[in-house]
Amino acid sequence: MRYMMLMIPAGYEQAPPGAMPEAEHVDAMMRYNAELQEAGVLVALDGLHPPSMGARVSFATGQPVVTDGPFAEAKEVVGGYWIIDVASLEEAVEWAKRCPGKPSETIEIRKIMAEEDFSAEVRDVLDRYPNVT
């Protein structure tokens, strides 16, 4: 099963453009990332620039509306993510607990939807798009 671990750093929603982590924190995270890789559970990972460098597209009116960052209403934002392939939520939690997170950081763990999670009707729709993954 694949799980996404979302890093949610407190205050990142207000970070200025170009904000970067300290080298010592990057070093600790890279050691953790290497541990995930060596264990054979790491699928993908990336850090994300702050929302002040991004945009949101909403559809509340039925039409796309673009809002440039930062986003005044944001309470929490994702600062990065890992995708891991493990046997259970409990194993994903154990990996998240090993992360060298700061007191201001939270990791949210979410299972990634797999074809077998869907109804037969939805799987029939998915079968119409064999080259889209």
C-alpha cells in the first residue's frame, strides 16, 4: 500500500518567497530520506516552495478563479511530502515517527487510492484510460 506523508510546517503559510530551511535541518532530513530509501520503502519525495510563490485555482463559481499566493485564509499548508510503499497505516506511522521533525512540524499520513479501493463501476471507467496512471 502506498501512503503519502505530508509535512505541514507551522507558519509556512506566511513564509516569504524563496524561504529555505537551514542546512542542518536539511542534513537531518536527508539522513532520514536515505534511511527510507535503504529500507526500500521510498517511492518519491519533494520539498515545496512556500505558498507565496504559488497559486490556487478554485471552482466555487463553476468557472476557474486563480488566486496568487500567499493565501490569507490558509491555516496550514504542505511544505513537502514523501510517498512510501509499506504494508499498513501502522507501518507508515512508525516511519513518520522516525522523521527528525521540529516541534513546529506535523506529518499527516494519507493512503493513496488504488484501483482495488474503487467500486466495479469506477474500475470500469478507469479501464477506459489504460495509459493514464
